Amino acid sequence: MLWRHAKSVLKAIVSPLLDATGVYDRRIEEVSVREDRWTILMYHRVVIDDRADPFRLGMCVRRDRFEAQIRYLKSRFNLIGVGEAVRRLKEGRPLPSRAVSVTFDDGYLDNLEVALPVLESHQVPWTLFVPTGGLATGEPLWWDRVIHAFACTSRSSIDVQAIGLPRLRRRLSLAPWHRRRSVEQVLEALWSWPMSEIESAVRRLERALAPRVRLMPVAHRLRPADVRELDRRGVEIGAHTVKHPNLCLTDRDQLRDEMLDSRRELEALCGAPVEGFAYPGGRMNEAVKEAAHEAGFSYALATISAVNHLPCDAYELCRIGMPDSELPDFKRALSATMARGDGPTHSIA
């Protein structure tokens, strides 16, 4: 709890003071002028009401903060789509100086309703990676069901071993000051399971945390027509598997099916090739990378928080997750990661 309080103080007080001195702008300037660097940013949701992220797990950025971040990026960098950047590199053409790409994962409805108008108004190209399982029915993503169950329950604790999570201590507190940490522990434990076991565990969890005392919607996903609309308006659509599993826990046949089935469905929706892929949760290894290459993707994105040092590995592209922060702290986070070091270096050809 103390470190979270310290981070809040940093965001609210220290970052604005340092930003006023120009230290973040100077650090970003020093790093971004290097011509052999390519920065890819990662978002998930842009929301108007921050109650959409009840435990502040980092999935949501408020609209006003997002617009300030995009305005700053537009003023400082050359924004380029990921697919376009990869094509240039494979053809031996250079990227523009200060190259930055914007990406979104998971395909939430607010990507269309809230993020798109901001990005269009600033003429920013971007790429969206969409999991296709349950797309037609609007079925919530499995972690959103977990978050929703924790946010709405009246229970004061939960026996996680009774729902099949033996690695955690038997009871987790659901007191207000402990609930966020309990949610994080459950989500992390579930990520260590194959998808078939996650689905049954989530159902048991929902039953254990009933009845609900708060009314709040589960995060809404895009529907097929929404994906087509985004494609029509120039958004690059990328694949993100069918069920969003931990691909490191799938066998070779499952890997192929998760990648190819999601790609085929999106290509049928959009009537255009799908060139890019994003590893769910950033979880990948050499076998998963090889599968992405064999599936015919031109590139694949990880979640390694680093800047890509050209030439880079097309199947292990690094991305920096962006915070739900006011502009000074956004610049602090961006400058710190850009200055920290580069990601894996390999040929992109």
C-alpha cells in the first residue's frame, strides 16, 4: 500500500514540478533524435468515467488525459502505423525520425466510441488487435468477468481454494483496502492456467461471489460491425487469438488454431489481409514466436517495455504501456522507458 501511495504522490506533485523545469522534454529529445529507434505505445481502453476501472489495474485511460497525451505525441513525434513501419523496414526504407506507433489491445467498444474520435481529430494512425472469440455475441472477456464479480459482490472474503486456486492462501480479503490486491492475485494465478481451466474457474468464482449488490456493466466489446467500421475508417486491424489464452501453455496445434482462426475471421470481416499479431498478455516464448511466423504474420507484438532498436526482431516488437496520468506524469513514464534501454536486436527482414 505504501508504494502505491508513493506513486500517487509522484504523479500528483513531483512529476508536475520536474516537468516545469523541462527535464522530461529534454530527456525525450535526447533519446528520440536517434534515427535507429522506434517506439510503440500500448493502450487498452479510453473511458469517460473512471469507474470503468474500479481497481485501477491500468487498463483504462480517461478521455481528457488520453487526448492530452495524443496531442503531445503529435507535437513531438512522427506517428506511423505499425504495419506501414514494418513494410518500410522489410523493403530497406528508413522510418521517419522520432518514429512512434500507437496500438490498442482487446477490442473494447470505447475504442470506437471514445478513442477513435480523438485519434481521427489529430490524424493519428493506429492499430487495434482484436480477439475473435465471442465477438459476435458480445461475450465479456474472461478477466473482465473476474473484475466485475469482485467489484459487485457483498462478500467480505473468498475461499479461493474452494474454487480451485490452491497456490493462493486459503482466504483472500475483500475489504475495500485489500480488494484490489486480491483481484490482482487471482488474475495472476489464472494466467498460469490453460484456457479450458480458466473458463471453469471463472464460472466457479462468479458463483462464489454472488449475489451482486452493485449494478455496473461488464466492459463492452466491439461487435463485428464495429470492427468493420474501424477498418473502413482506416484503422489497421490485427489478430489477438480467439480466446486470449496464455500461448506459452498451448500445444502446437492449439497455437496454430488460435492464430489462424482469429486471422481468418478478421480477414472475412474486413475483406483485407491481416498482417499483424499481438501476443495475449505479452506471454510468448521461442515456440510461440515461431508459430506466429509460420502462421504468415508479418510481425508480432510483445509487451516488453522498451524502445525497438533497429534492426529489430519482427516477432518480438517491444511496446510501452501508457499510464492513466496527467501529461507531466505521462512524460515522466515515457521518458524513463525511452532512456532505460533498447529491446532485442535482430534483422526484421
